[in-house]
Amino acid sequence: MMKTYIFSGIMTIALLLMSGCSQPPVDYLNESEEDIKARMEWWDEAKFGMFIHWGLYAVPAGEYKGRKVEGIGEWIMNSLQIPIAEYEQFAPQFNPVKFDADEWVSIAKDAGMKYIVITSKHHDGFCLWDTKYTDWNIVSATPFKRDILKELAEACEREGIRLGFYYSIMDWYHPDAQSIFEPDYNQGRGSGNVNPNFSRYIEEYMKPQLKELLTGYGDIGVIWFDGEWVPDYTTEMGKDIYNYLRNIKPDLIINNRVDKGRQGMEGMDAEGDFAGDFGTPEKQIPATGMPGLKWESCLTMNDTWGYKHFDHNWKSSETLIRDLVDIASKGGNLLLNVGPTAEGIIPDPSVERLKDMGDWLKLYGEAIYGADPSPVDRPEWGRYTVKDNLVYAHVFDWPANGELNVADINGIGVAWLLSDSGKSQLLFESKENGIVLQLPETAPDEIASVIVLERN
Ligand code: FHN
């Protein structure tokens, strides 16, 4: 398939003239803490989102010409060194006739997720929307011919779920961004081998595409960058793009990977002056969170982001629920991934786990949504979250003797089981090393029971 790109220099000038763009750009890199807090309030409250990795890589689903990729499925083009001319063959095979945006949004909403971040363009450069800037997209290059992001945006709007777009800066397909060693898509990256036209990729492709995504798909909440590690991309580019996007949509939230923010400490260089609004620890939960910073752990449910037909290494619902509690107790958000199949189906094991998480959150969500991190070290039996004058004790290990030692975080007047709508008072005794609660013999929830401690 011919790679057709519309170099947009003339278009950019025309658009600027037509838009009557006369206001000088705002420098958002020095935004006040007050403005940042107001802009991120919905995100802070939300705590739990769905990550969706979906694209052409779902067609091979981790296996190509009899070879199975050992790593993550969405990297198959690089892992198996598939030449672009061969990888293009997946486009006419991509026809996700079972895709139903309302069903995906319903699964997320029932799970208690408040936002969705989907790969608009992953490293293979394939675009899941009807972009004007390349034919390498789902409408032009596949028999499906529908704008996935448009349908998802409309479904999210109907259900009150915020939508964000993942966008890979690294692009193995675009001639101005791809490795000069194609099909070795990463070879030489480490030695500073860069694409001489990368700046043109940024200015005449990446920025116009991001503007398409921010102005044509409703009230987009987040741009989630990735692939920032390539040597072609600089922190100066990142800070410029941060301001470029915020001047298009001032209330937009942008992750730290718009810049080189995750160098050093995984997820976020705490003292860095990078652009970006939150850290992105990946496939991990920082031991002590990221004190003083906003952050979001992105986790998989098995071992891959993009669908692999033979990855059956699913985490249990217990693990996933306790991960959510752990993250909330440390002040972070959880972005939990699903990798839909080439037909457009979210795998059953993912759906089952998400339903379990939603059932738990229907009972105990008040101890997660909008809660603040624990001001004290985690207890050996579980975690704490706090909200106003309430402390929530999330008990993973229910005491056999019925006695639970809890920290006296902000004084205690009354205590009850969150699952007990009647708020029957639990007996407790204040001792010098804290408070001892008298608990019923059986835990209300075998994964995580929640006790509320209310200050006098
Ligand atoms: O290379 C990508 C990978 O495919 C996946 O998208 C993860 C998700 O955060 N990010 C990059 C690896 O850090």
C-alpha cells in the first residue's frame, strides 16, 4: 500500500489564518498549584481508568509465520523484525465486526472505571481514527472503514465516562520518524542514530494529528504520550508540545511522557523540571507511592498490553482489587489495561475480573474515589485511605482472634463496617500504641473488608 502523507505546512498556515489565531500562546509550564489542582480535580477523584491497547497487532495476536513473540504483543513488528511491506498485510485483515463501543464503555463503567485511555496510534504508526494526514488508518486501510475513536468518544459521552488518547511519539512507519535501520526498528537508537527529518514529523504530522484528536472527538480529558525515549525526541520538543496542546485545550491533562519525565526513577523523576502532569510507573506500584506528585500506575491483567492469543497468565481478581486499594492508599490512580481481539472483543478473563472489581467498588467505592493517601505507614493486615474526618481501614487479612490493631490517625469516635448500612457500632479500646477494634468472626469480604473510623 502506498504510504501517503499530507505534508501540512501550507495547511497549517491556512488553518491559522482561518482560525483568526491572534492570542499569544500561554506558557503553561509555570502554572500555579491552584490552577493545576482545579484542572486535575476530576482525575484525582476518578482513581480508576481503563487502558485499551488495540490496533493491527491484534491480527497476528502474538504469532507470525509460526513464531511466537516472547514479549508484549503490540511489539510484534519489532520483536519479529517484520518489514513494513509485510506488516502492511495486517491492515486488509483488520475487520473488527464485533466491535461495539457501547459494550466496551459499559464494561468499563460497570467495573467502576471513570475514564478510558485508548491507543490512538501505537509504535506501528497505525491510526485508529479518520486522520487526514495519512492513509495508514482504520478508515482508509481496512475493510472496517469506521472511525473507532469517534464511536468510542460518542459512547463515552453518552455514559459520562471521560476519554483520553494514548499517542506514541516513536513511530516505526512514518518516513520522517522511523528508524533509519528499518526493519530493525530499534537498532542504533541507543547510539544516537536519529531520523534527520524527525522535526518535520513533529511539526507537520504529530502536532496536526494531536490537534485533530483534541478538536474532533469531544471533550478529551487526557493525552497519554509514550515512546518518548527515542533519541530523536528532546525535552525541548516535549515542553513545546505540552504548551501547544494546552493552548488548544487549556483543561487538558498530559502525562509525563510528553517529556523525558520518566528517566531516572521509574515513572517520574521526582525533582525533574519536566513537562507533564502525572507520573506513569508501568507494570509496578511504587513502594511508597510518589509523595508530593500525581501519579498513575498502568498495569496489565496478564503479561501483555496488546492481545496475544496464548497469554493466559491472568492476575486474580483478588490481586487486582488489592492493587487498586494499595495504589489509592499511596495517592495514585490505576490505569488497568485490556487488549481487545482483532474481532473487537475484550477477552472474557478481562471482563470477568473487571466485573469482580466493579462488584467490590459498588460496596466500598467511597473508600477509594476521592480518597486521600494514608498519612501513616501501611499496617501489616491491609491499607488505609482517608477522606475528611473518616479513616478507611481496608482489611486484607481478617484477624482470627477478632482483634484488629489500628493506628490512631485522627482520633476515633465511632467505628463501623462499611458494608453495614445500619452502621452498627464496633467496640474498640484505645491503648498507648493505638486502637484495638473488636471485630465479628467472619470477614464481610474475603478480598478486602472496609472498616470506617470516624473522628469525634
Ligand atoms: O512500548 C510501550 C508498550 O508497548 C506499552 O504501550 C506500554 C504501556 O505503558 N508503554 C511502552 C513501554 O513503556
